[in-house]
Amino acid sequence: MNHRIILTALFLLSCNLMFAQKEDSTMLRKIFDEALTNGACYENLRSLCKDIGPRLSGSDGAEKAVKWGQEVLSKIADTVWLQPVMVPHWVRGEKESATVRLSDGSTIPVDICALGGSVGTAGKTVSAEIVEVFGIDELEKLGEEKLKGKIVFYNRPMEPRLISTFEAYSGCVDQRSSGAATAGKFGAVAVLVRSMNLRDDDLPHTGVQRYSDDVKKIPAAAISTNGAKMLSKKLREDKQLKVDLVLSCENLPEKLSYNVVADIRGSLYPDEIILVGGHLDSWDLGEGAHDDGAGSVHSIEVISLFQALGIRPQRTIRCVLYMNEENGPNGAKEYAKQSLENNWKHLAAIESDRGGFSPRGFSIDGTENNKFRTLEQIEEWQDLMAPFNLRYLDIGFGGVDIGYLRDQNVPLIGFVPDSQRYFDFHHASNDVFEGVNKRELELGAASIASLVYLLDKYGLKTDAN
Amino acid sequence: MNHRIILTALFLLSCNLMFAQKEDSTMLRKIFDEALTNGACYENLRSLCKDIGPRLSGSDGAEKAVKWGQEVLSKIADTVWLQPVMVPHWVRGEKESATVRLSDGSTIPVDICALGGSVGTAGKTVSAEIVEVFGIDELEKLGEEKLKGKIVFYNRPMEPRLISTFEAYSGCVDQRSSGAATAGKFGAVAVLVRSMNLRDDDLPHTGVQRYSDDVKKIPAAAISTNGAKMLSKKLREDKQLKVDLVLSCENLPEKLSYNVVADIRGSLYPDEIILVGGHLDSWDLGEGAHDDGAGSVHSIEVISLFQALGIRPQRTIRCVLYMNEENGPNGAKEYAKQSLENNWKHLAAIESDRGGFSPRGFSIDGTENNKFRTLEQIEEWQDLMAPFNLRYLDIGFGGVDIGYLRDQNVPLIGFVPDSQRYFDFHHASNDVFEGVNKRELELGAASIASLVYLLDKYGLKTDAN
């Protein structure tokens, strides 16, 4: 009898699970259908890229983007507000050029751009011999004797053998971020850094670099991969060649800007927040389409899809359009500070900042205590996600902006699209709307919305809050 | 004692398995490293696209492509030979145009192209009213009365809700392949078919269409998606509008062409063949870069990677560059015929004909008897493939060319790259070398080579031969 009761209970339980699974699968299907047929994210991206365009922190574009985000979200969210934050204000200026001057007097122009935060050349031309290195550690060995008065040319390429291009990026971005600070220590007069790009082309890729307070600030520029190859080749033939560098960029006083935050209030647990975010600022060279227009419109679209489908979430769904990820991230720090002060309880935070490419899945981050448990729970939804080609679920990086919530024990989740072409566009002038495929972008938004739906419905059994 | 022996045996077995797994994982890593650093497939694709270009069966381009394939393979394979096959010879001719003529006398040009195999308009302009339909089945209901003397405009779009764009293609390609044959039956004078493209753009996409022997052959053209939308809108406003259609295409007598076949001879089981193939012919509008230059250079690269890494296979690895997939597939039929006559034993046949996009995995095909067993075995290699983002393994379509080996009980395997952007290029003038990403192409070749390596090493326990 007892045995029969257990069997009956198990049967009913499994029916129940099957029903829930069917219901979830139907809802995910609806989310994808809506995104692929009536979704707004592609048109939102067009507007962000074409009506506003580049939006580096402190620029007019960034200011317009904040208003744009506020307006778009006001139409779909329950509440929208701005979170003030002071941001750097760096401007590229009118002039930037580099010319290789060979010993025989002939010259070759090369494609460069100033790195974000770089000082300019003070209205002059910096002209110096080149020391080519393949990593920051080489500078210590070369020392001041070999480096003083020279332009250091960092030429370590991204490692093509790494399947994840983000790993390849991590493996050489130190040249860009602290190359000038290190070279300045040894008396170098400027640095040229090979663009973080796996392709051979003529586009210089900018990105943030930071000085040390105790070292002279020297101009820093990115050189295209083709330019780097050419320069390296010429150096083998002509060690005395010089490069003339002109940059008119400068750092202006900080400006007031804003994170844009929007909520759909939870019906049952309004104090539990599921955050989904991207960053609204972009570099100044392109239109910030993949980086991170895509993440911004993905995040907006989650709100939009919930509303369009009449999904009333139990928890509060919060869209955060972060300001100043690129050369901050002051927006992320401010949001985390506010979270701490207001004792916001985040069930999870999801970030989309790897472009608008075809979705692969999610990478799970957080504290050592919670991330494995988060992964385990999300893996339970594997069968629901597989029909949408979301087959990648693993421990990995969540995102720069949500990363500041780690200390508050928030489970962090990174949206993972295909990474192969990301660095073809990253921080370069070709990161424009036309480089984003409509379907791939829409699939991304639906993928994130699906995960938010499941997180909202089932919660997470982590010790997050 | 017995217990201890079993435990020891199990321990040794598991050590052995772990060792094999480690060895395989190292070899797969080597294959990917080689493809990503010294691989030739991207340069081969450049050569095929730029030195030769379009290569429709029967064209000079196709003839050059055969020589090209033979030359490239001669440098890397043990043996290369040509397999003669008669192929259709259709030419587009100089003229193709369509103009919408509104009742008020104004005209609008639209972007069209003749469908492969279409007859021309015999030096005249076909001018007729339009009947818009959304599927072939509508014609039966409309009947001769409504269709006679009209141009039938097939306007069913690809279904955007389907995650696999190939499913969306299958769902409406009948309009293209048999639209003219069906409309001709009801006395229509021509057909316009909405391009098989999920994007809105101005590019007409060609593709094969086939007449019935017992029905009058009428001209058939593809219209761009933007053109189709415009025409549909204008028709709602002006039912009497006409379209003027001019096509100068024609069918010429069949020509002799060739499949290019190349082997690395197996060291232990030379009679067991692992086939890997793509098709060498392409449509005439672009350069056939994704379709199927990518599959051709993938297949060549498998041979190349085995040789570069000194992998001496146990079985014979055969690369087949099929001729005439697009408007045949006579090459595939001929190969299958030869296989039957010569009693070739294929352990498996792999096809790459879905473009040079980022790899997702493999779809397993074959007879009802063998395909599930093939899948089960390949799933055992899941953990080896996952680090390379090969996470998709399922029953599905193998490929058009290898499909003709199904009757010979050959396990069929389709290489599955990401499908989202494939139909942006498919059969259109933008399917050129520049649309293929170097890394994505190389990863595809390495993925296929890895599977070939495992198939060669472990065989398949199917009843294939």
C-alpha cells in the first residue's frame, strides 16, 4: 500500500514536472517567436547607431543616448530613472597621424588612432626611433638605456589558436591598457600598440589605457594590424627608421552623466531583482553597434518582450543601461554602491557585452561559493534551451559592469554569443549598425529573455541574499 | 581475489581509456592549431573565388575550377583523378530586367534575376498582369481562368520563427523549384518568385527550377525581398498593374565535366573509405564563396591537415569535389553509380555545404537502420568536441551530394555551421570571398578533420558495409 502511494506520488510528480516543462517550452517558443517577428531591438539599434551614433562618456552623443534610453524605456517599463555618475571626458581632437620615416628619407603613412585617455603630442610632432617588443615584460630587460627617447612598439598579436577570441584578447590587452604607463617609466616618448584584432586589415582599434600617477604621461596610439606588420618588416630592414606621431587628444574635466535604470515591478517578490544590462556608452570611432549597442537593445528588449507577451513577473525585472563601461567603469561602480546602500536584493545579474552575434549560451560567474550552484541550476534548463541552439553553459566571465556586484554575492551571468568575429569590429570605425545581423540580434534578446523568464519563475537556490 | 582482479582490470581499462582520451584531445588540439595558424583553406578560397570566380556547370569557370581542384589536390593527396560526368549548360545571357508598369503609366524598375534552367523571353518583353500567391497550392484553387496570360508572383516569405534557416528554406523553396512548372500548367506566361532570403534587401537570389516535360516552359525569375514587398504593396493599390519581363537566358546542350576525387590511402584498411566532400560548381552571380567554395576548401583542407601533421590514416581518406550540385546533381549521381559498380566501401561520408560560418557540430543522416547508431557513437566523442564549441550533434540532413550514397547504406554526416546568415548570401551576387571570415572557415575545416580523425581511428559499429 505504502509502495503504491509512493508510486502514485512519483507519477503525479513526474506529470507535474512534464507539464511544467511543456509550459516552459511553450513560453520560450513564444518569446522567440515574438522577438523574431515583432521584436523592436533591431530598429532600436538602428536608432541608437544612426540617430545618435558614437557616445563616448562625456560626449554630446552620450548625453543624447541617456535621453534616448530613458525615452525608449519609458514606453515599456513600469518605472524609469536616472542614476547620476561622474564620468571622464576625453576627446580625440582633430589630428592624429603617424608616418614611418625611413633612413633613405622616404615616408610611409600608417593607420593609427589615439588610445582612450591618452595625452596628445602638445601641438608638436613626436619623432623617434622604434623599439619593437612583444610584451610588457620585455621592457624591464631592455631598461632605460635602450628605451629612453624611443617610441615603444608593442606588437604581440592576439593568439589565433585560442577558440574563444575573448581569451586571446585577455592575453594581450595589457599592452594597450598599461603599455604607456610602463614605457613612460623607462623614459620612452610614446607607444604604438598593435590593434586587438585577429584579422589583417587597415583599421586601428582604440580602447582604454591608463597612466600611473607617478610616471610621465606619454602619448599612446593603436596601429592597425596591417600597419603593425609593415612596421615590423621595415624595422628588420632599417633599424634606424623613425616614426612621426601627432595626436591632438586631451583629457577634459569630468562630466555628470547617468545610468538609465528601468523596472517591471515583481508581482510577488518586488524586492527581488533580476538585473539585465548592457552599456550605453561606446568608443568614438564607429557607432558602438556590437559594443555595446547590441547589449543595450538586448536589455531593453527583455522588458519589451515581457510586456508584449503579458508576462507579469513574480520578481522585479530591471534593465540597466550602464554609462562609462569603456573608460570607467564609473557607472558600474555607482550602481553597485547604490545597491549596497539601498540593500537591493539581486537574484541574479545578466550582462550582454559580447556583441550581437548568434547566441551560444551563458557563462556563469559570481563568488566561489555561489557560481557552481548557479551553473547546476541553470543546467537543469538545458533541454529547454537546446532547441534554440543555446548549448553552451559553463563557468566563465559574467561581464565588466555586473562584476561590481560580485562582492554583494550576486550570481552573475554573461550572455555568450559566437565570439569569432567580435574583434573584427571591437573599438574600430567599422563597428556600425550594418555589421549586425537582424536575426542574430533578435535571437540574442530572446535568449536572454528566456533565461530571465526561467530565473523569475523558479528562482535560484543560491545563498545570494 | 576474483573481485580484486576485476577491479584491477577495470582500473587498467579506465587508465587506458583516459590515456586514449588524452591522446585524442591532444591530436584534436593539434588539428585546430594547425588549421588556425598554418592552414591553407582561406587562401585556397581566395584563389577559387578570385582567380576563377563563378563556376556554374558547363561554364568556362567550372572547367577552370576542375583543373584548379586537381592541381591543388595533386600537391597534397596520394592520388587524384577526374570522374567524367555530363552536366547541364544553362547561360544567363546579357539581358534580364523587370519593370512594374502602373495603371497611371509610371514605371518602377525591380531587381530580378533569371532562375537557373529558365527559358528566356525569346527576344521579346513578356508584359502581363500579376497574380500574387503565397504558395503553390493556391494555384489549383485559382485555376486557368484566373491565371491564364498572367505572371504568377510567388510571395511566401521564409518563416522567420524557425531557428534553423535551412528549415525556413525547405518551407518555401518549392515556389522556386516547381513554381514555373505549376503555373505553366494553368496558362501563366511567367513567374516571379520572392528570393529565398530572410533579410530585406535588393539582391535577387537565383537557384534551380525545373519544368515538367508535359507543360509549356515559361520564364522564371527571382525578385529581391525589397522588390517583392514593393510589388505586393503596389498590387494592393493597383490590381491592374503590369510587369514587363525580359530574360535572355537559355539552355544549351549538355557538356562534359568532372568530379575531382583525391585519396590518402589507408595504411591498414585501404578499402574502407571515409569520404569528405563539397561541391565545386556554384551559381553564376557571385563567387560561390559560402556556397560551396567553403565546403570545397574545407574538404581539401582535411587532406592538407592530415599530411601537414603526419597523420597516416588507417582507412582511406577521400576528398570529393562534386560537380553540378546546383542544377544537377549529376556529379553526385555519377559518384554513387561508380561506388556501386566498383563496390566501394564507405565507412562514412561527410558533406560541407552550409557555408563557411562558425561551426556548431554535425547532423547525422543515413538509413533508418544506421543513423541512430551512428549518432550514438559520435556522441561518445562529445567531450572531445566541446572545447572547440562543437556542441550540436543530432539526427538531421547530411547533404545533397552524399545523399546519393544512402541507398548503399553509408552513414551520412552533415557539417553544421551557424545557419543564421547563410541565406543573406545564398545564390546571390554578394556570395563573394569577402563575406567569409578567415577564422570561421578554418575552424570549420578543423572540425571536419577532427571528426575524420576519430572516425578513422575508431571506425563505426554500424552495419554500413
